[in-house]
Amino acid sequence: MREEQEEKYRRQERRRYEEKRRRRRKRLRRRRRLRIVLLIGIPLLLVLAVWFGTRQIKKLLYEEKPVMAYEVKYVAQAPDYQVELLDYNEYSRPGTALSQVNGIVIHYTANPGTTAEQNRSYFENLKDTGETYASSHFVIGMDGEIVQCIPCNEIAYALNDRNEDTIAIECCIPDETGEFTDATYQSLIELTAWLMGRYDLTTDDVIRHYDVTGKMCPKYYVEHEDAWLLFKQDLLTYIDVNGIAKNEEIS
């Protein structure tokens, strides 16, 4: 009887021992798997983190930023002006076609106190006097009146080598300073802005006679560079306030 009890006890001990060994082997296997996961996973996570971080940095540094599209406007409405075209003649209106309109050139008349009509008559009389070659597409008077002397698709004799691709605007002056009256200035803004829209030009294409030939014309804007820059800013402001969007029809 005792032997049976001892044998039973030994069997129970062996089972406990085997169960203990089984649980220990199971723990060891879990630890080995965890070590393997850690040995492989941590470097992999580091590699992935470095790769992702590098990609994000490159994206921030080198990826093209979206371009903001600013609406371009044009002045569609022409200012009021009188059409008084010169007669065809070799000295002021040769009738030669403009090759293309690439610029608008601002001039001053250099004869204080004269009107737009008087300057237009001077250009007209050149066909008889033949004293020089001179004309302008438009003349703006001191009261803001605008007279067209040459069609915009023909050349005027105003700017030597740039006659073939520019439109000329002469402005009357009250005195020797060459500064325009407020009325002249306002009409110049309106006319120039309209021509810019008509020929798809920018303020960079609006130039002084001086910028091409070095002649002191228009005098006030050569001597006062800040006033010339203000004129261009006033052009932009006028277009922004009075212009229509590019996708709208311009007559």
C-alpha cells in the first residue's frame, strides 16, 4: 500500500516537473520571439522613420509650391477722344503700317501753353513746310481733351527706331517745368490703360521717349523718376478699379 502511494506521489511529482519544464520552455520561446522581434523590428522602425522623415523634408524643400493665379484685368472702355486724322504726307503721316504694337511711348510737346489742336495743326502743316518729320498718334491737351492724329495701325514719326512698333502720346504742358496738369494726367492714365488692354501690354511696356533715345522727354518724368514710378502705380490702380477680368469679352 505504501509502495503504491509512493509511486503515485512520484508520478504526480513527475507531472508537476514536466508541467513546470513545459511552462519554462514556453516562456523561453516567447522571450526568444520577443528578442527576434525587437532585433528586427527596432532597426526596421528606425529605417522607416528615417525614410519617411527624409521624404517629408525633401517634399518641403523641393516640391513646387502651388502658384497663386492673380486675376488679370483690362480696361475695355476707351476714353472720349476726337478723331482728327492728318492728311497723308511724307512728313507726318506716311500711311506705313505698324508691324506690331509692343509699347506705348509718353512724350511732352516742349512748347508750353499750346493746345492739343495747335499741336495737331503743327503736324498737319508739315506736309506744306517740310521742315521736319514729326507726329504722334494722340495729343492730350491741358484741359484733358484727347485728339487722335494717326490711326493706331499706322506709324507716327515720334521715336526713331521704335516708330514701327509703338504708339505715341504727346502731352501739352502749361510751363517750362514740363509737369502735366491734373486734367492732362487723368486723361493720360485713361488712354494709356485702355491701350494697354487693347494690345495686351503691361506697365513695363509703357516707356518715356527718354528711355529709347536719351532725349529729355517728357522732361518732368525724366527729372523726377519718383513721379514716373507713381504714374505707373496709378495706371495699375486705375486698371484694378476700372478693369474687367481677362476672361470677359473686350470690344
